[in-house]
Amino acid sequence: MKAYLQGLWGQPWRLVGKIAANAWLAFFLLFLLYAFSQKGGFLFIDSANLVVHEGGHLLFGWAGPTLGLWGGTIFQWLVPALLAAYFYAQRNRVAFAFCLFVFFENWLYTATYIADARAMDLPLVTVGDPDNAGHDWKNILSSLGLLAYDTRIAMVVRSLGWIGMVATAVWFRFLGGPQTPGGELTTAAE
């Protein structure tokens, strides 16, 4: 496994044309501006994140109530992380960057949920009986004795999400492949 991963590191990325690379960079930058303008509110992509989150409760719930409780966030982060790993192995720079960007965007969504643990102002969504809906992060932080720190923890998670999204866009622009004089992006090995 170690040799395989070391071999991947030196493999060139697939070529991306200049127009496509600039379009994706524009997408990342526009999304960052959009997310910043929402001031921690619900983003349009969070509807998809919510579906994956709820699916995580069902999937991990088979392993017991504790893992079922954590399963929403675990799955919500795991899906884009695994997709990013897959596209990294395929050396698909665009798909890798997009999945990594979505992975870190999920941290913003999670931070909003964590910050709501004591206030419980957000509407709760659940699969199954809505009368049994509980606030994941209130229950998680309470069980860890950290409920009083919900907003501080959320601030750290949100900051890491922002750092990750910006770092992904910067990587895509500057480290994902230098431009040749002809304007086409090259692979990392060239």
C-alpha cells in the first residue's frame, strides 16, 4: 500500500485546458464570495449535504446508537473525502479539487449545526418519526461535557472549513499545474 501511494504522488495530473481551469477557478471564487455573503447561513449546497447527513444516521445506526448519532456528520464528511481520494488516485485534478472543496464546505454546514447546540433554533430534520428528532450536536457535546463550548468549537470548525476551501482554490490555481507559454496547463511532472 505504501509503495502504491508513493507511486501515485509522482504521477502526472490529467491535462486541463486553460479555459476549463479558469472556469473552475471562477466557480471556486464565486462560491467563496457567495458563502461569505451568507454569514454562516444555509447555503444551496447544504440541501445535498443534509440528505447525505441523514443517510449517515441510517447507515451507521446499524453499529449502535452512539455511532448512529455521530454517523450523520461522519458520512457527510466521509463521502466527499472518499470521492476526493478516488479522484486523486485517478489524477483528475478538477474532480479532486471539487470534492476537496465540498469536503471543506461541509465543515461550514457542520459548524452552523454545532453553534446551534444550546440555542436549538435550527429546524430539525430526521428520517422516521419527527417526534423523536433530536439535535445531534446538543447530544454529542452534552455526552462529552462540552455543551458550554458549542460556539467556540463551531468557530474552530468553521475556520478550518474556510481555510480548507481557500487552500483548495489556491492549490488548484498555483500548484495544480503550471501554465506553459502556449497557454495550456501541463501536468505536475512536466
